[in-house]
Amino acid sequence: MTTARFDELIHPATRLSLVATLAAADWAEFAYLRDRLGLSDSALSKQLATLEEAGYVATERRLEGRRHKLRARLTAAGRSAFEGHVAALEEIVAAAGLATG
Amino acid sequence: MDPVASQDAGEALAAVAHARRQVAEEIGLPRGYWWAMAAGWVVLGVIGEFGPSWLVIVATVLFGAGHAALASRLLDGRRGSDGVRVSAAVAGHRTPYVVVGMLVLLVALTVAAALLIDADGAGHAALWAAVVVAAVVGFGGPEILRTLRRWVRA
């Protein structure tokens, strides 16, 4: 059972899309996230750093061929916070529907 | 409830659904799988056309065994892209059935094409049918799988 909890850290649009993308995946590479979210390298790095600092995201640098690739994944705390945030959003929408309906 | 807040929440939920759909678009099998399948199809066609019947049986069993070994790792559809590993929850559990169904259809298509080519009087009907279907698998495998998944809502 997910407890609804609005998360101010996740809610900004770019960060929410980033976390939602990671929530649908086991992991995603930096280039994939940058391309899908339409962010610059620096903007994505900043968002990932913020989420990593909060313990929501873990990153790992992997050597593939001669290139280092960065992989990001949602931590258990990040997944829980995301699910709680989505539940909170659903409650807000449902409550608004009741109020107007 | 502040109406702006509820509208904002609705838009946020739409963004979450969009992100999930984008990741789900990556469900599939690696390109290499389809080309290996196409190569196997041609090899089986060549053996079927020119080889003795015992070799056809051995090759078919080896092809099946090789596919089964790959299948356990790949058929869940979560390794379609190098850039992301789709979560099991998003990938669902129907993709392997869709892939196997697609392979059965392709076998039927190969047999039908061979019968048509043979009826037309052309030589090496089994080989030509295998080459045609191999081209379909190699060039169009990912797209066919994507379409079939959409049809069966997998």
C-alpha cells in the first residue's frame, strides 16, 4: 500500500519526467535520458546530482569499449518517494473532481 | 482545492504517463537477434533445399535449441535498447508469447511462400521462400513485433 505524500523535490516538471522515466526502467544511460528529456548535458547532470544528493538516484560509471558511460537508477527510497508523490497527485485530482462534480 | 493546483496535478500525472510510454516504446529485442534469426532462416532454407533429410532434422533441432538458449535472456523484451533496461513491471509478461506467435506466423509464411513459388514452377522454392522471409525478419522484425504488441496490447 503506497502512502500518498507530495514530494516538493520530485514535483518540478523536468525532475518529475526524469524520475518517472527512471521509475519505468531498471536503469537508464545518461545519453538516453538527455535525448528523451531534451536536456543539455549540464542540465541533466545538475538534476541527477540533486536527486542523488537526496538519496533518490544512484549513478554508476561503466567502461564500455573505450568510453565511460553513466548509468542512473532509482533507489528504493526514490521509488517509494515517486510512488507516494504520484498517489498524492491522484488524490488532488480526485478531490478536485469531487469538489466540482 | 485550488483549481490551479488540481490542474497542475493533472498535468504532472500526464507527464508521468508520457514518460512511462516513452520507456515502453523501447520494449523489444536487440537488432542482432533479428539478424541472427534471419541468418538462421537462410541456413535452414539452404539445408532444406540441398541437404539430406537427417541434416535438416539436426539443423532444425540446433536452431530450436539455440533460440531457446537466447530466448530465456531476451524474450522478455527488456533489452531492446542499449540505453535503457525497461522494468519488468512496464515490460509485462506477454512479450515472449508475442515473439513466439510471430515466429510461428513466419514459419507459416515461409511454407506458404515456398508452395506459391513451387506452384509457379520456379526452382529452389524452399530456398527462395527462406530468403524472402529472412529479409522480412532482418529488416522488419522490430517493427513487426512493435505492431503485434500494439494489436494484442502486450
